[in-house]
Amino acid sequence: MTITPSGRLDGTDLVVTRTFSAGVEDVWASVTEPERTARWYGTWEGEAAPGSTVKVQMAFEDGKPWTDMLIEVCEPPRRLVLFSTDEVGQWRIELRVRPVGDSTELSLVHHDAVDGAGDFGPGWEWYLDNLVAAREGTPQPSFDDYYPAMKGYYQGLAEKQA
């Protein structure tokens, strides 16, 4: 199956967006409630508040690793900024939720992602399509349709930034 990449670079930030036929509160719940995030990304535990660190289990990665995520900003139901640390490295992720007409737009922003765009871009496309599938009750997409197929697209975006 061929899936067209939709992400873009905004300066050094990678931005991937999906639009849902649902209200802002419902989309917010899909990205913040542990029983709902477990369906497309992974579950989490801990006290969710700005300045707190939660532990997130990556449900769809090999070995289902746990990672720490510091909640830097939480402005329900519009904006969540997380700082993640694991064995691969550190990164800052921002989720922005906003109404667009009768729909809701979710933008995932991976800050300072130019150097790893060829790897990050396909992964975030896949995760957001997992979210779409979880919300619609459809089968989870295959990661093989995203990576390495989209790697060149995202590397090309990064090269244009250089």
C-alpha cells in the first residue's frame, strides 16, 4: 500500500497533522487519557500535571519499552508539551488541538527534528494513523508502509532547511 506523507518542516520543527470529525474535548481525550492513548501509542502512569514526569509504555515498539516524559505545558483541551528521555535520546513533542469548522485538527510538533526527520517523520505519520484507526475502529496500519517508504520525503525536507 502506498501512503502519501503529509508532514512538513516549520523551521526546525517537524509538524504532522490529522483532522477528525469530532469535538476538541474528544480528540484531547484521545491524546491524554491512558486507556485511550493505549489504543494507538501506549499507556502511561503517574500524576499528570505541569512539571511532573509520567512513565509511558510504548505499546507498539519492540520490547514495549518504558520512557519518561516530563509534562512541560498542559493547557486542556488545546496544548500539551512533553519532554521525552529514553535510551535513544531526548526530544520535545507538542500536541496542538484546535477546532476547524465542524472538525478538530490535531497537530503533532516534534521540535528540533531536522537531523532525524527521515526517521521521525514516518514514525509520527504511522502513530497518527494508528490514532485514526483506533478512533474509527479500523485495522492498525502496517509500519512497513511508512518506513522506509517515507524516509526520502522527510530527508528531502531536512536538506531544504540546511
